[in-house]
Amino acid sequence: MLHVPRRKALLAAAALTAAALGLALSATAQTKAGEPLKIGYVYVSPIGDAGWTYQHDTGRKEMEKALGAKVTSKYIESVPEGADAERVIRELAQSGHQLIFTTSFGYMNPTLKVAKTFPKTHFEHATGYKTDANVGVYNARFYEGRYLAGIVAGRMTKSNVAGYVAAFPIPEVVMGINAFTRGMRSVNPKAETKVIWVNSWFDPGREREAADTLISQGADVVTHHTDSTAAVQAAEAKKVYAVGYHSDMSKYGPNAQLTAVTHQWGAYYTKVAQSQLDGKWKRDNVWGGIKDGMIKMAPFNKVVPQDVQDLVNKTSADIGAGKFHPFTGPVKDNDGKERLAAGKVMDDGTLSKMDYYVEGVQGKLPK
């Protein structure tokens, strides 16, 4: 009988245990019969009661209500993009969450990295563009709502200047600025947009300061692509108008908010969770808009004239029916260069790489 020294035996056993553990972690055993599906959510900012993360959490709750005891969910809020995100995503996968939604652009690479270690766990990344065998991406066509909001702003402004508090100069945000400006100029060719970049998704202090600065520079309508309600609160305090974003923010600006572009995630979260329950989940690249119910406008402030409301509603219906696209040519940048010929419609690939300001946006886009 071959004698194996105790130390070597212990090392061998430890190696086998580690290997087994590694396989268990990488495989993440499927949900056992009768047990609810465990779903994880990673949020970049606090949930609060309005904003980007609030809308995702509202969607999570709608999914739980729709699927009942078949699912259970866990969320982690205020997770910074980068190393912290990777750690949190990994912990959710290790603790048996079979479906994980990561809801910020900067979570893209951490999601992909963790997904390679957990090939039987399914991941859904919001606003990204990279996929893998077990990683799908989803987003909403924010620009559709932005164009509609621009129509309202263009008709309500008296100074012909709108202010835009923006997070990061990525195509998603630039697209919104441009769509908003095109909407304004469709009803008011003199209207212009001023932009201040705060380089943060959620920093209420900097967002408020940026909004105040824009108002001091003549903006009598402000909007934002950031997560807090600060811009709407600034508008309320300074007695100018605002367009909310992500969710209805009227309680923070009952006089200021004209309407808001809202994101609706509940139906999508329910659909994806059900596909996981049915064993039919598949990687996808979803970009849903008004037609899909993922973009809706909040109720109008009573100060918005009926003819403006009617125009917005008609344009919304046309967008949803595919009769109109906010980026129908001619599209020129703010240096006068033609980016799309008259009558042409900008395709999704071109939209997703947008790296210029259109006519009507002041200044230069940061590189």
C-alpha cells in the first residue's frame, strides 16, 4: 500500500476541495424545484423617491408583484462603478442569484468579468453595448422622450435658452441633449441649449450648482441627465420651468415641472424573470421606446397650453407607430456640417456612436 505523507494528503484534499468549490461557484447550481428564483439588482445611486435608481426599483417591485412566490429579489444600492461593482456582482452570483441586473453604464466591464466565472448565471446590463453568452443588454430609447420634452420647452421658453445638466459625455447622454434641442427647434427655431457637465451620475450638490449657473446664464427651462431631483428643485426655487427625467419629479417642483421623461422597467423585468423561470432565457440586445411602453411622459403641468399637449401627444403616437423619428434628416452639427441628408432616418448603429452636438447646442463637446 502506497503511503502518502500526511502533509501531501492534506494539500491534495485542500486542492480537491478548492476545485470543487470553484466548480460550484462557476456553475451556480440551478434553482431547486419549489424554491423561488433569486434575482439580484445593483444600483449606482440611492433609491430615494425619484430618479434613475428609483425607476429601476419600481420595476423590480412590479416584477415581484407579477410573479409572486416564484421569485425573490435582493438589491444593493449606491454601488460605485469599478472595483466595488465587481465585488458586489460577484457576491450576488456566489450567493445563488441566478439572474442579475446591473443598472449603470460603468458596470459593463465588471459584469462581463464576473459572468465569465459564473457561466450558468444570467446577467442583464442596462445601457451597455457588450454582450457574452450569458450577458444580455437592455436600454430605453430616451431620445424619443427627450424630443417630446423639447417640444414643450421650445413652446414654453421666453428667453429661448434651455439649460441641460449632464453627467458624462457618452453617446446615450449626447443623444438626449441633441434630441431635446431638435424638439425645441421644431417649434421654436431660435431656441438654444446650454450644457454643463458634472461628471457624475449622482451628486446633488454639483447638479444644483450647475442648474443655478445655467439659470443665471438666462435659461428659463432646465432639464438634466443625472440621477437626483436637484435641477428640478433649483428651477422651483428660481421660479423657472423644468423638465424632470427618469421619473415624475413634480412633487419637488410643483410649479416648475412642465412634464417629465419617465422610464418604465417593470414589464421588461417581469418578462426576463419569467423567461428564466421557464428555462428560456437568451442573450438579447433590447432597445425599447414609446412603442414598447418603456418611455412615457409624465402628466403635463396645467400651465402647458392644450395645443402644446396635443402636439406632444400626436408626435408621441407617430413615434410609437414608426411614422416619425426624432433624428430624421437633415441633421447638422453645430459647426454646420451635415451629418444626415434630408429625408434619411438615422440608424441605431449611428445613433449609438453619436459624438457631436447638433445645431442649437452651444459650445464644444468634451472629448
